[in-house]
Amino acid sequence: MEAKAHARYIRISPRKVQIVCDQIRGKSVEQATAILMNTPKAASEPLIKLLKSAAANAENNHQMDPENLYVAETFANPGPIIKRVMPRAQGRAYRINKRTSHITIVVKER
């Protein structure tokens, strides 16, 4: 039995989110929450919210014991890229890619 939570269109690069995802994969929910609270990365804030949501889904929708939950899977896939233009010297224009992420957390019971 597993419970999932998705966060879509998060305005942070998936490459940056994956660094934080790797830190919590395989840990218990309490331990993962503690790691995220003390990680000074921008991705840790949406991941805390998502982890709480996945734990709540497990408890309320699948009647799992919240004490025995662990992070089975966590990954960040690229979402749509918002393209912007930065004016440069001599009439040129450089492209700025503002990347988005679709983040998924799966919790299971031990």
C-alpha cells in the first residue's frame, strides 16, 4: 500500500529539487521532515509541504499508521519552461529559461 502527493508547476529548477530529494529518499517521515527543516535550500519549503500532504493522504485515505511511514520514492520531473528575453549590448537579446518542476513523493508503510 502506498500514498502519493504531487506538486505541479513549482517555479524552481528540477535539478535543484533533485539534490534535496536525494537527501530524504528512504528515510522515515519524521526524519525526512527534520532534514528538510534544517536544509537551507529553496526546494526544501515545497518539499516539506508535499511530505506533510503525502503523510496525511496515507493516514486519512489509506488508514496507514503515521508512525511507520517512510519516503519510498521522491522525484522531480521538468515542467513547462517559461521563456523570457534579456536585452544585451548592440541590439542583441539573450534567452532566459525559467524552469518549473513537477514533484512527486510516495510514502509507504514499514
